[in-house]
Amino acid sequence: MKLYSAKYKIKVALFTIAILFVGAIIYLLNTTITNIKQEERKQVLLWAEAVQKRYTLVDYTNKLFEKLQEEERRKVELWSDAQHHLLYEDDSQFLTFLLKIISSNKNIPIILTDAKGNVVSSVNTDFAIPLNKPMPDSIKQIFTEYNPIPILYDNEPINYLYYTDSKLFSELQNVMNNMIQSFIEEVVKNAASVPVIITNKDTTQIIAYGNIQKYRIETNEKIFQTIQEMASSNPPIPIILNNSVVHYIFYEDSTLITRLRYYPTILIGIGFIVLLFAYFALRSSEKFEQNQLMVGMSKETAHQLGTPISSLMAWVELLKQQNIDNDIVTEINKDVTRLQTIAERFSKIGSAPNLNPHVLYDTIQKSLDYIQIRTSQTISFHLHCQQKDIVVPLNIALFEWVIENICKNAIDAMQGKGSLSITIISQSPWVHIDIEDSGKGIPRNKFKTIFKPGYTTKQRGWGLGLSLAKRIIEEYHNGKIFVKFSELNKGTTIRISLPMA
């Protein structure tokens, strides 16, 4: 018992140390991941701040373009005033001045229509526009970006001036937009160390992206899914200009953090597999050593018993010739025969025994009869079986040993007083043998432990009896043996299950 307890404590201690070691590794890795993640967010925030500052230039440029647009509209309005004065004024010098202003417009495309929308004239257009006809739809889409300017006569519009951005303005704006787009993409690709996406304020359009696989942004559905994944991983960072959000930066953890997250699981899995192999290898080695030890001890015991048994047989024959009470000689002869059987049992450990069909009830009854004669009268024995002709393949010498061993353990547990009952139950293709006692019981956490070598509650026990019984039943008879029921201070039931013939 002490040996088994010591081994059990050592195993528990090693398992505890392993758990603490794995826990420490997981804690350190998680701490490292958290620190790296915080540093990455700081870097993204600093990068976002730099992008936001650079966007000031963009804001300034946009304001410049707005001023250019206002200036061009003032020119168009001046054109409208000139047309109005042509209708009302007689001052030739003023009209000449207005015409010079009108003729100086070399950039702004203008179309003059009548009140019904028919084209009267056009200036600075790259395409011919038919006169005295409504504007074609393709041209109208270009010139209706801004509201037309009416030319009034007696407070009634007689003409309308349609205009659009000048060539110079459009070219400048395209160049600037391309520069801004190139600038954003270059910044994203070269400065971002994590997968990142810049979207518009509605998060419906990607402005730029970096360090991200293209398949994740191939379609609108994938873009939406990617943005949602990034938003769930880290809160988006807004780019704010003039107190309003103009863009959002979405990002997710770098490949390094992603890998680090999986490394503990992989390492633990590999370690677990290695420990599992080591455990089974150690267990197989221990089991092999135990088997070798049992076989060696059994054969040596059989060898040592051989000489005194032969001597006792000779003494029995001598007693028969000395006119000693025949009953005494008979009982002595039974014990000598029993010793022969025991020696035979020990000699068979380690070798595959022969199994022959036997009536189970008769075999168990024979073992009980032998035990009952040598046990206190305060213990009652009972054998129950509804079907007494059940035949089971058995090795009689080894099977009787199992029954006797379990019964002796039960008698010891009852401390010389109680009831021992054996019940045979037929449930094809198995037959069950329940050995029930009214002893002190077994704790639930010891149900499997009692069958392990070295476990015993006796002062002088070796802890080999039940382990040998388990081996005989499971390895030699292809059966099962286990604790079916046990309760402290009420008793124990051990079940043996054997295949029928």
C-alpha cells in the first residue's frame, strides 16, 4: 500500500508540475501577444495621425479648387450680365467692354439656349452642337452638373447659360486626384506593417489597402466581409478633417500575432502527443517488467513448493500405515492435494493455459466447499443459480484460484463475521458471476486501483492477488472483472463476466 501510494504521489506531482509548466508557457505567450498587439495599435495610430496631417494638404487643395470653381462661375455670371446689357444698354463703350470680357473666355465651356431649351450658341466646346435644337442627352449630362444661369428680360427668362468646369480646372483636378490616390496607396503599402484598408466615411468604397490578399477584396461581398472581420478584431480609426470624418482605417492583427496565437496550441498538442507516447511506452515497460516479475516469482514459488509437497505426500503414506484416524489422514491428504494444485497454478503463470468446457456451477460450488470448511462458522455462504448446467471454457486450476482469492479478500473485509453470496446470471453470450460480501466496502476512487499490482490494505500483503485475478480472467479467459458496486461499511460486489461456450 505504501509503495503504491508513493508511486501515485510521484505521478500526481509530475502531472502537477507539467500543468504548471504548460500554464506558465501559455501565460507568457499570451502576455507577449498582448504587448505586441498594443504596440501594433500604437504604430497604426501614429501612422493614422501622419496620414491625417498629410490630408491637410488635400484639404487645402480642395479649397483651392473650390475657389477656382467660384471664380469660373463669376465669369459665367459676368457673361450673363453682358448678355443682359446687350438687351438694355445703348452705351457703345460699355458694350464694347462687355464683349471684350466675353471674348476673353478661352477656357470655360458655355452653351446658350433659349427659354425652350434650344441651343442658340456655344463656346469652348470640343464637339459640334447643332443649333436651334435641344441639347443631346449625352451633352446635357455634362452641362447640368451646375445649375444654369437665366438671362432675364422684363423679369422673364429668355435665355439660359449652361457651363461646366474648364479644361484647365478639370486637368488640374484629375492630376491632383491621381497624386492624392498615388500618395495614399504609397503610404499604405510602405508604412503599414499590418493588413489595413482605408475606406470612405460610409465604409462602402476602398480608397487604398496594404498587406492584404487580393482575393479578400475581389467582390463587394468579400469587401464587406473583410471589413466586418477587421472591425471585430480591432476598432476602426477615423481620419477627421474640419471636425468631420472623411475616411476610416480598418486593420487586423499581423501575421506574427496570428501565428503566435496558434503556436501555444501547436506546442501543447505536440507536447501532449510526446507525453502520450512516453506514458504508453513507460506503461508498457512497467507492465512488461511486472509480468516478468510475476512469471519469475510464480515459477520460483512452484519450484520451491515441489520438494516439501513430495515430502508431505510421503508422510501421508506413512501415516496411513500407522493406523492413524482415517478422517485426519483424509483431511491432510486434501491439503497436500491442494498444495499440489497451488503449485500447478503458479507453474502455469506466464504460459497460455488450455481452456476446456466445464459446468460453471459445479466448479464454483467445489471452491466454496473447500473455503467454507476452513472459515469461521460466523460467515454464511450462499450460491444462487437458476440455470445450473451453464458450460463455460475454463482452466480449472486458474479459475478456482480467482474464486478463492476474491472470496478470501471478502472474508478478510468482513473481519470474520458476515455473509458471502455468489450469484450466477446468464445473459447470452455472457455469463456473469457476482461475488457479494457484507464487509467494509471500497472507496469509489479505488474501484480500478485495487486491480493494480502493489495495491493492498493488508499489513503483510504484496498486492498481487487481484492483479493476478484480473490477468487470469481478461488475458487467459477473454472475460472481464470489475467492481460492480461498493459502499463503505455496507459491502462490495465484484462481477466476473465470461463468454459462454
